[in-house]
Amino acid sequence: MGVGDGVRGELIAVGTELLWGDRADTNTLVLSQALADLGIEVSAKTLVGDTENDLARILSDAMARASLVILTGGMGATHDDVTTRVVAKVAGRRLTLRDEVLADLRDTYRRRGREVPPSAERQALLPARAEVLPNPVGTAPGFRLTHEGVEIVALPGVPSEMRAIFEASVVPWLTERTGGAPPFPRRTVHTFGLGEVAVDDHVEGLVHAAGCEVGLLASPKGVEVRLRAMGKERTRERLDSVVDEIRRRLGDAVYAVDGRTMETVVGDLLSARGWTLAVAESCTGGLVGHRLTEVPGSSRYFFGGWVTYDNRAKTEWLGVDPSSLAAHGAVSEPVAAMMAEGARRTARSDLGLALTGIAGPEGGSPDKPVGTLVVGLASSSGTMTGRWRFHGPRSETKLAFSQYGLDTLRRFLVGAPPCLSTPDLVKKNRSR
């Protein structure tokens, strides 16, 4: 297995509990990134339960496609730990008791003041001629063997043990075998304000022509364009040029290419100007304030905020006119403007940001359907409002609302128009 051989890896996570839907498989995520850093392409990963026939089929299929197969899980001492038996069966090797592994097990248990239970001795049964991969933090060792030109690595499923064995025994071996292949450079372009299809239309031809893999990930926080340089000429400079072109094509929709969150970007822009911010939130219940204060040092620019969920809080704390609430409703441009102005006035801050909307699942109307958000942004030059709508469950809607509010602030700070809305500038040139 050398760098010129086009090493292709597949990952198999073993464990019935991974199929129940209440536990995430993190091992293959860690391994995918680690292998990419070693210049090894992962072409597939599979979750399979603790059933010998299913695992044997999955392993055989993977070995027919890949030159490297890494399994995690199913290597403990219980009856449903089947990985070692299945690998031995598929590779046509008998299981043999490894005295050195048994001695290590006994030492480990002795240090813990316990005797080795008979069931734990199963961990010393490994396929014949397999290389033992010691476990520095647990009991179950890993192992490695070669069968018909395919390298098979089996690791425990406990994440800390998997990582420890992989880093200590697998990384050095892979580095030597691949000849120190260059990693696959990766970048992520974070966008907000364009749908997934629109983003894809802008980048599809570009990334393929540049020899990059692209993956789009849509979420309530926007669309991420994930890029990975492929081929023998996979340089960071080449990928950087693709990112620069994507930024040019997507324009103001791009808010970060360096991994920063929206709240970090907004905080950096406020800090650069020496401006302060206060927020008034209704439908988001303090989520914007929470996100802003997740950034270290945010006290430099974030004064604080009000969660004015009830209309009485809007009138008593922020000075919203009751007659405007009665005439237009809480989810309206006039009320959003008054909330933003009230927050800015009370805090004596440079900016006031307000969000009021209908997160659902009830409470909508024909003219204000569920998912409607109205944002107000007050500054020394006036108060701007914008209306937007998101479709999704309540938790995602609240997150999307907070992202839109922060993005409205970001766009104001960089001199860009709000996304997907027509701003209504009221009370022009009103000073603080």
C-alpha cells in the first residue's frame, strides 16, 4: 500500500446500539478526518449491528472495494462482541489465544485490584498471525492483518480507546506505508441568505473544473459549502483560489471562510468600530444574547438585552406604544422598530436589535403565517426593519430567527443590504 496506489479506505462501525437512533457514531467522524490528514480517501462508511452474518457481508463487500478497511466496536468481552470472530472467519483464519495479550489483561486487572473475569479472556483470542495493537487506556486490544491485499484494522468502540490505539499504533504504520502522502486540504465557506439550490448553481461548475470535491450542508444557520482538494496536485493554494472565486460569486451571502460563527463575525465587526449593542427579543427567548455571550470578550461590545415575550414587557420595559400593539400586533414592523429603539435608548448603546415573530407550531394567520419574523435595527441614522420567513419545527425556527437577526446586524455593519427582505428605513437621521 503506497502513495501511488490510490489508497481507498472504508470504515465500519459495529454496534446494534448505533442503529437505535439515540446514540451518535463519533468514531467514524474522527477516523475520516484523521485519514484525510494522512492523504487517504474514505470512500464509504457503514453502520452495522452485532449480527455475525450482517457484519460478514458488510466486511466482504468493503474488502472488494477498498484497500484499507477499519472497523470500530464489537471487540469487548460480552456475547454480542462479534467483530474479532467475523474478521477471522472472513479472512479464513482460526482464533488463537495470545499469551502476551492475556498477560497484559491480567496486569491491567491486577492494577485495578481485581481478578480477570473468565469472559474477559475472550479479548485475548485474536485471528492467527494478526498484529496486536496494544490498548494504552483500556483492556480490549486492537489488531491488524492483511488478507488478499486488503489491510484490515480492528479497533475497540470506546472512543477514548479507539483514538489512543489509532494514534499510537495505526498512524505511524499508515504514514510509513503511504510514504507520507499529502493531506487533503479542506475549507468551508459559510453562507446565509441563499437557498441550497441557489448556492449549488453558483459553485457547481467551478469546483468540478478545479478538481475539488464539494458537499453542501443546509441548516437553520444557512448553507455551508464544504470543499476538499483532490488529485495529486492537491495544494492549499489551489483550494484557496477556489474559495476566493466562490466568495466573489456568492457576494454578501458569505459571512465566513475561516470557521468563525456568525456571532463571532458580528462581535469582531462591532469591536473594530468600538460600537456597543443591546438586543430585545420576543420569539427567540434570549437566544441572540446567549449566542453573543458565547464569544469570549463579548462584554466589550454587548451591553445586554431584554426578553420581552409578553406584550406588557414590551410596553413597560421598552416603551412600545400599546396603541401600536393593538393596531398592528406584536409581530409587525412598527413594534419591531419600537423594540429596537427602546433597547438602544435604555442601554444608551450604539445599536439596538429587536426580533419579534411566530415560531409555531401555532399562532399564525394568513397575513402572518407561522415562521414569520420581523427584525428591527436602530442606530444613529435611523431604524431599519425587515420581514423574513422560515419553514421548520419550532427549535429550528428559533435558531434560524437568531441567525437572521445576527446576519441583519452583520450586513448593516459591512454596508450590505439585508437578505430576502425590503428594508424600511423609518425615523431617518434620528440621533441617540
